[in-house]
Amino acid sequence: MTPKNAYAVIIAGGYGTRFWPASRRARPKQFLPLLGRESLLQQTYRRLARFFPPSRIYVVGNAEHRALLARQLPRVPPGRLLLEPVGRNTAAACALAAEHIRAALPAGGDAVLGVFPADHGIRHEVRFLRLARVALAAAAAEDAMIVLGVPPTSPHTGFGYIERGHSLRRVAGESLCAVRRFMEKPGARAAARYLRSGRYFWNSGMFFWRLSTFERLLAHHLPWTHRAFQKLAPVMETRGYSLCLRRVYRSLENISVDYALAEPAAARGQVRMLAANIGWSDLGSWSAVYAWRAARRGENIVRGPHLLLDAAGNWLSSRKFLAAFGIRDLVVVDTPDALLICARDRTQEVGKVVDYLKKKKRHRLL
């Protein structure tokens, strides 16, 4: 059973620049239906709503996406959709949600939080739900951060990694391990070494902790952010909240939970890991989405009317009729005002297009 004092926090900010031209500032990656009819955000919310009631699911997004968030998540109750005036990465998003959850608790109360990115894919949802419950129970029982680590299936250089330490105990039949350290995206040789060792796991970006644990880590490692958010509590139900929130966010450091809290906490022996074989992908590029959707080697994934001859391994998306002959392993994404054509193994570089457009001030294409 999910602990009665458990809350889910969905992080729905970010702009998904590697999914240009489909992902734009006005409609980023998490709002796109990349894996089916639902958007990635809608899939995440539906998945979590299977064991969190709506009143205990908080969604943190950007204020400029207010209408889009409300349209895609009509079930979110008032006060559970938290809008950031400007993006300051995941540490700030978690702190904002924590402050609102703290305000909803009775004086002296505590809660258990699960933090979930809005734009990832999970194939084995039943297994994921079980592990999330185990992680919540482990977090409730110990003053530590719990993270889901995904067993690697390839020497991927686009993911962060977790080095597993010794096994600590079993929780509901699952092995809870110490975490030695977090590593950011490695080079090819290091990633191959990680895969061979069996000690390294992909960092899923899903964290679990008691509210009091999070607040303690925040106060220790990001004291300015901790103090800044404490200014919100007295004005949370007043007209001055929006102005106070804008002032708070202008002062915040732009830093992720991983850098700000997880890495130093692991160095102090305060992080635990559950191995999560859940069919996870961070869906970080067009090639990752292709790999998720393709059922067999060389399959073409095509959206829109088309004719293909002697083509294999392509992701093709067009509203126009598309005819393609003799092409291999390409990504083609056609929108009314832009066209992307690139090799499937180079889609990690699509963000360079966004950088170029910013430099040239082509704001209509961003």
C-alpha cells in the first residue's frame, strides 16, 4: 500500500530542445504525443494516478504554459498545479512543491515525496508501481534519499550514472543498496567500462525522500534557496503570493537536484538505490523515441501519408504526403515552418539548431 502521507511531484518544466522542430518554447517535449495518443505529461500523470489520489499529486511547470497544462491535465485540483515564473532547474521546482506540501500539512507533520520527470517512458508500469511503493516505504523509514537506478543495457553516453555500493537490507523483497557516487554523462570508454563492471546504473531522475529529509539537505547544500522559499509560507494564500514568488525566483541558482543534493548526499553516505528494471527511457532525442517505437531492426516509423521504397530504419513525420526512396537511418520531421533532416545517430546534436536560431534571433522558429 502507498503510505497515507505520500505525495507525488511531477516536474514538467524544460523546453526539449533536442526535439526541435516539433518541440517549441510554446509546446515543449513533455506536451507532445511521442509515444501514442497521450502526451508524455499525460502518460506520467495517468501512471501516478493509479496509486496517488489527485489531491496528492503536484505538478510543477512554467507559467507560460499555464493554459497548456490546464488543458492537458484537467483533473489536477486547484492548488496542485504550481507555476514557476521562470525556469530554475529541478532543485527549485522540488523546493517549490515541498513548500506547498509543507503548508498543507498539520503543524509538525511530515510527508514522503516521490519526484518524477514528466517526459520519460516506462514500459513495465506494474513493476514500476511496485518499486515506487517500495521506494516510498524505504524513504519513510530512513532519513535518506532513495533513487531508482536502471540496469544499463548498452554503454550509453547520454545518461548520468550511479555507482552502487554494498547491499544494506531488503525492503518488501527488494534489495536496497548504498550509493557510492553519481557520475554525469561519461565518454564512450568509461561507459563501456561501467557496463562491464555491473556496478553502475543509469540515473532515472526519480527520487524519494521524507519532506523533512529534503528540507534538511536543501538547508545544508543550498541554504540560500532554502531561506528564499521560506518567505513564501506567510503569503501563500494572499494576493502578494505571485509577486513574492517572482522575487524569490529571481534570486535562485539554476541547478539540478542531482548536482545540488544527490551528489553531495551520496558523498556523505545518505543515498540509497533500488535497481529498477522497468523498461525505462529518458526519451532524450529523436533516436531514443525511434528505439522505443521500433518493434524490429530496420523498421520505419512513419507519421502521415507516405510511400516508401527501399527504405529502412527511419523516423519520418510529415503532414504532407511523403515519398522516400533508398534512404537509411534518417530522422525527418516536417512542420509548417521548419524541416529537420539528420542521421538517426546524430540526433543528440539537434540542440545546436536551437542555439543557432537563438544566436540569429530567429525567435519565431524557437
